[in-house]
Amino acid sequence: MKNEHVLVIDDEERFRELLSRIIGLEGFEVFQAKNIRKGLKILDNESISVVVTDVKLPDGNGMDLLERIKREYPLIEVIIITAFGTIQDGVNAMKQGAFDYITKGDEDDHIHVIVERAAEKAHMQQKLQHLEQRVDEKYGFTNIIGESEAIQEAVRMAKKVAPSDMSVLLQGETGTGKELFAQAIHQASPRKGGPFVALNCSAFPKDMLESEMFGFKKGAFTGATESKKGLIEEADGGTLFLDEIGEMDIGLQAKLLRFLENNKFTKLGETEERSVDIRVIAATNKDLKKEAEKETFRDDLYYRLAGFKIEIPPLRDRKQDIPLLANFFLKRLNERVQRIDDETMNLLLSYTWQGNIRELKNIIERSAILAEGDVITSDLLPPEFHGGSTTDSGHPDSLKEMERIHIGRVLDRVDGNKTKAAELLGIGTSTLYRKIEEYDL
């Protein structure tokens, strides 16, 4: 902390030297300037945390300098010091963003304490900005990898809608990165400081999904031993991401529609309405318009959600991005393995990628684990990448291989929920566990 840099601006040389010595004795590195021009030059070239400036300077006013610093260097704290201070001047300085306003002579003995507090605040603001930058890097649009026109168009659409409060529908196959897009939209919106709450609608039975979304009062049903907030309430001030919304029960869709109309809801077991301020982003791997035509999805809810629809392209429609994505995953997952050889890359480019980006990530991770050297070679790829187990069109020849791939895709679709997967496959849970072990899924 004491390595922070402090700039003292004052045209009285003796006072400036005295102040600098007092502050410097506390371990701060102090820079001096006799006017605004020299002070601004130091600000341009040094990492200053705190500025201590007089009000009256030869080439301007300290209050004007305060306004400029807060505009151009918002993380720097400014202490105003003057020979003739008034209460009103101090109030005005604090309103403009000054850390403190002190009178020469009155605070000289403990100016270092004020500077230290200001430096601590500046340091915390810098840490907060650094954390925000890391969050942006992890969840922002820069984390969406790809140069193909298809993915760039989806990113352009997402960036346009992000600053608004409009509901968004992300449509795309499983594994295309719909949640990544939802997080990036949230992070680029005015709600970025609020929570991002994700709910997979296919992971819960109807009754449980309703209680997860809206919450419940103690005693609302058997087993409700205490009241619980729903995820809608948890997302207040932020974004609620409803993944696989096409799997939501049609009765619950009606309740969701009512909520979307006015942002009001009622907990299970209560009669009082509650209000929240959230934005909803929904995602699906189904064509909801067709589902609405079949009356398996409410058409009024579809049109409410699809006010801004973004199509996320499957990986097979953006094959030029495969080398970028493969190398990105390799670099992030494994420091020992450095590259993918040409033969392997050609196999990756010719594959159909039914599991999309998620499948590519898993293949790269698996191959990197198996690699004994620093290169991923074609023999490390699963059997479906080789002619013996697939046809020229990329489809498996053997029934066992077809079953293995199908079970893997169903598990991907339900995010590993084995009970749900067994229901969709029409087999018992114990049978599914046996198949998972048999096929090493």
C-alpha cells in the first residue's frame, strides 16, 4: 500500500516541499508540480493514486483541475487544500468528487493520515476495476471465439440488444454456446453489476421447476419446512437465463407469461404479489414457432420471448472456426501439449460435430490427456473419427457405436441428468448406468 504514488501540486515551494516530506516519510513516493500544466504531465506519465492540490494555482483553479481529473482519471483520489477555505467551498468540492477538503495549517499534522485513507480507497477501486475486467474477459463477448460470418453476425445482434432491457430468445442446437451468449449479453448490459441466474428448465419436474422459479412459503406443500426464495427473486436487478425453455410444462408457461407482462409474481403458498426488476433471456434447441403451431408451446409466450431472436450457428456451419476453437481449448486446458498435427486437424475439419462446441472441447481435452508427447495426433481421436467405425458421411456403421453416440447425445441434451436421460431413452436408470459404464461415457 505504501508504494502508492502521490502528486502534490502547489506554487508555494516551501509548503510543497514540507508537505511532500511529511507524506514521503510514511513510505509514499511523492511527485511535485508547481502548476497545473506540470501536474498534468506527471499524471500522463506516472501511476498516481492520490493528488493533493491547492485551489489557487498560477495557471488555473484547483476545482477545475478536480473536475478534469475525475473525468480523465476516475480512479485517482483528489484532496483539495487551500489557505482560505469555507464550508460552502468544502461542500462543493465533495460534490464534485474530492476525497477531502482541508485548510492549510489546520490539518498539517495529520495530512499523512488523510492521504493514506485516500490511497486505500484508490487501491480498492483499482482492485475492483481489475476484477471487473477479469469478469468481462471470462464472460464478455471477447470469450466468444470465431471469425466466420455466421458467428460474427450472431455476436453483432447480441451486442445491439445488450444495452436494452428487451427479452432475448437464443435458438441453437445443444452445445453451440447459448449460455455463453446469455452471459455476454448480461455483461454488456447496464445490469452487469446485478446477478446472472441460470435455470435449466429440462432439469426439473413440473412442480419442482415452479417452486425453483417462484419460490415457496413455509408449509406450502409437504416437505416445505421453511420458506425459500425463487430464482426469479434471486435475479432481482440482474438477468434470469431460462435454458431449454421448450421443455417447460405448458401450464407453467402461462404463469411465466403473466410474470413477463408486469414483473410480478406470487410465491407458492402466498396470495401477496411481489415485484422484481429482471431481464429474461431464454434459450432453446427446438423451433418454438413450430412447437407453438403444434400447441406444445404457447404462441403468446413465444411471441413475448421472441421479440429479439438470435440464431446461434452449429459448428458444422462455421468450420473455419474449428482450428481457432481447438487451439483455444488446447491452450486453456493443457500446458504440456502444445499443438495439433495437420492430419488430426483435417479429421476435426471433416467431422460432423453433432455435439457442436461442447463436443469439440471434450475431444480436445480427452486427446490432451491421452497424449504422451507435446502433440495431439490422429490416433488419439475416438473411433468415430476413423473410417473403421464411421461411413464417409460421418455416421456410425455398428449398432453398438450408434447406441453409444445416441446415449452420449441424450446425456448432453439433459446436462447429465441421468433420470431424465433414462426417461427420454425409454430405459431404466440402472440400465442407463450399465450402458454408461460399458461405453465409458
